[in-house]
Amino acid sequence: MSLLCSRDEGFKEIQDVGEDNSVSSLHLFFGNMDLPPLSYHDSPGELWDEEEEPEEVKTMMKVLPSVYQKYLDVFSKVKEEKLAPHRACDHHIELEGSLPPVGVIYSLSNQDSDTLRAYISENVEKGFIRPSSSSTGAPVFSVKKKDGGLHLCVDY
């Protein structure tokens, strides 16, 4: 079995050629979006960013089983702190005449409130979260961990 891929602007075709020379195709249309490359590499040397320390990469190579070493970038500490770029297309469903449900609001202690603000600021800076434009929200509260830290809980 072999896999053939072609990429034109906004179009991707994947063909699977079977042992009996039968061809199965999958056609995908992505509009005008850039497709990210797959996280697969033949050579471990091309796996890390310039930001990644070569020592960290060597350590990961020692710890990671050889079967998974071609996917080394998936385990990158630098890439762990980043998200994929925001795409041009946002999906949402607006229902006419519907009102958001009214739920409980949990009061937070000063410590919980400060921790929540710090968590939100840190993750906005990283780009993991962004301000919402939604007409609804979800209440949050925190639970103390065994180590004394706080675990943020979102009550959906």
C-alpha cells in the first residue's frame, strides 16, 4: 500500500493504492487556508526549533523508545507552550429567539480570585485562551490540591 498526497491551494487529495492496484481517493477542500505539515520526520535532526536546547533533545532521544523518535517534535517542551495558529474560519451556531441559561455564580475568596486572574493572564499571554465574545459563560471554582495548590474547575 502506498499513500500519495497532492496539495493545491485549499485542496488536498489523498490516494491509497492497494496491493491489487485499486485506488481509493479522499478529496478535501479547505477554502483558502494554509495546511500545516504533518508531524513526521525521517531524520531526528530536523525535529526541533532553534529555541529548543540540543541537550533537551538528546535527553528526549535517550528516554523515548526508538519507534516514537520520528515524532520527537510532539514531545517538545517549546512547542508545548504554543498552539496552532488561529484559522480564518470560526464556526458557531446562533439560534434565533433563544436565551442563554441562567446558572449559579460561585463566590471566590481573595486568594482564589487572584489565582484565577493570574491563570487567565498567563494563558492569554501564551495564546491558549482569548477573550470570549459569547453571550454565555460557565461558573468556575477551585479545589485545593494535596500539594497546597489550587485546581481550577469549570462547572459546565
